[in-house]
Amino acid sequence: MDKPGDDEVKQVIIIRKDLGMGQGKAVSQGAHASIISYLEAEKSSKEMIERWLATGQKKIVLKVDDEKIIKKLYEAFKFKKIPCGLVNDAGLTQLQPGTITALGVGPWKSGEINFYTSALKLL
């Protein structure tokens, strides 16, 4: 059954906290995730992008403590055709090249995103 707000459009950014990234690094990785998933959403549904832009561009930032979790979430969203994108660090500062740091999801329907993210905590 749908809950109030399930049809709302939002973007979710999921950051890995197990890497010990500095605050600035985590913020920049979240920004990368936001852009990547926005571009994926733009390919999927212009209507969803327009609704999101018209309603304040809601973003929620969540955290995970394990690379396996972020990979499983990514695969689940891809399977359901919910626009998303993983961030792989370039390795220029704090992390090894290719380290998965963040996942961006949407903009998409809140209810569909929440199905996979409701157990995660806010960053």
C-alpha cells in the first residue's frame, strides 16, 4: 500500500562511512553522486526531472558502512530501472583509485527509492 509522499520525487545520496573520508571529501563524493544520478534520470524520464526541479529538488543523504551494501543497492536499483550511479574515486587524494565512495539515486519516486533505503540512517 502506498504511504503519503510515496509519489513525491526526490534524490538520495548514499555515502560510505567505513572509508574514513574527511568531511570535504565526503561532500565532494556526494556531489559527484548527485550529478551522475541526475544525468541518468534525465535519460529515463524528463517528466520526473521536471517534477523534481519544480518541487524544490529534495535530496536525502544516507550512510552505509560496507562496500557490499552499496553494491547490492546499486544492483537492486539498476534491476528496477531506477536511475542511479556509483562514484569510483580517482585516487588523487585520500583513497585508492577505483574505490567506490558513494551512490546517487534519482530523482525518482520516493516510494520506490524508500523500498530499498528505509533501513539506512541519515548521514
